[in-house]
Amino acid sequence: MDRKTQIDAFGAIALTGFAFLLAFNQVVIKVTNGGIQPVFFAGLRSAGAVLCVYAYMRWRGIPLQWTKGTKRWGAITGAVFAFEFLCLFIALDLTTVGRSGVIFYSMPLWLAILAHIFVAGDVITPQKAVGLAFALAGVAWAILSRDEGTANIWGDLAALGAALGWAITALLAKASPLSKVRPEMQLMWQIGVSAPVLLVASLFFGDLIRDLAPIHLWGLAFQIVIVVSAGFVFWLWLLSIYPASGVASFSFLSPVLSVAFGWLLLGEEVGPNLIGALMLVAIGILLINRPIKSRKTSA
């Protein structure tokens, strides 16, 4: 498919579907945590995804090659990837899907700040500054409010750590030498390094297996095959076709859908504070990612 200059009907449907997947993914993680220790679960997911992504690369004829000058950066991004999902899986073990979704999907806020500091030309415009203020207020509101019965400050802070890890991973993919390698190799670095890191780290977080049941094994398989292997590759493919700003603008759907899925599928309480925080984060993300139209001057 040729590169597009704007989001068309197919892109809108695909990106909306991906937002649904990301939100539903949070429910799957929380449910599967009931049978598998969260950090061990994250490590198994990365290990299984290595096999799936490698099989995909062999099928597509994509060589598994280590580009000169990228090994150190690949190891760094893999370590940050491990930190991101260690935090996210623990967050979903301690707090609700809705609260975690609002905080975790504030990632564009932190990415905009990091890009302003480290990426030449990616500055915070007045519009972005307003969006940052909205999103930051929403995240603070979500963390400080305690009206939901299962709210947990440590879970909220873990979700915040996961959002920061996601932003750093995205920055490394964009601004480090890794930007010169294929997306599949970037993903292979992330899951290949994170798998052993997470599996070793899991030894320090208690029993590896909890009350294991078939639904937890299905959740693990869903994570490996659908979310990481197929979903992440599909996301990278969309990013290679459509403008990055247009793709990023759909990210505001994920926290909204996370709250909805948590309420609909898990019966989570959705209080006024969470709704208010969600609205601020969603507005902020929209403003951060909304492209600024240049004014045409008349001759």
C-alpha cells in the first residue's frame, strides 16, 4: 500500500480497531494476573513473542541482522521495554483497568516533553502546551482521587512508570540509531532483551503461578499471538503508511475505551473523579497530537 498524506476510511477503521485492542488488552492482563504472577506473565509473553516474530520474519524473508552501531541502543530499549511492562502488569494487579488506562495512555504527554528536550525541531507549540496542561492535570487528578473502592496509590504510580517507559521506548525508536533499522528488528530487540530480564526479575516477586486455570493460559496466548506479535507489527505497518500525527491522534480513544471495558466487563466503579480525569487526559492528548494547519497567505 502506498504512503498516505492523511487518514482515510481504512486507516480510521484500522486505528479505531487497534484502540479497541489496546483497551481490551488491559482487561486480559488483569484477568490473567489471577493465574500467573504479573512479572512472570510479562516475561513469558515476551519470550513467546520472540518465537512468533521470528517466524513472521522468516515467512516474509526479513533477515535477522544486527546493524552496526545499534546493539547498545537495542539493549537499552529492550531494558526500558522490560521496565515498562513490569510496571504495567503490576499496575493492573493493584489498581483498576479504568484508572490504569487513564494514567498509562497519557504517554503522548511524556513523549511530547521528551521530544522537546531531545529531538531537534520537535518543539512544544502553544497548542501543545495547552494540551500538556490538560493531560497533566488529568493524570494528577486520577492519582490523587481515591473515590474508587479498589484504587491503589502504588498501582497508580506503577501505571505512571509504565507510561514513562513507553514514552522513552518511543523516543529511542525515533531519535536513536535504531530508527535506521526495520520495525520488526526494533520489536525483536524489545522482546528479545525484555524476556530474560523479566523472567529473572519475576523470581523476586513471589510465587510464579497463582490459581492457574484455562482462561489464564488463553490470556497468555492472546497476549503473545494477537497483542505483541500481530498487534505491534500491524501498528508499525500503519505507522509506515499514515502520517505519525494522524496515527497518534487516535490514541485518545484508548483511555476512554479502557474505562468503558473495565466498567462493562469487570464491573469496576466509575466515579466522577475518574470521569473528570479521563476527560482532561483525552482533551490533552487530542491537542498534543492535533496537527497545526498553516495559514495560507493571499498573493
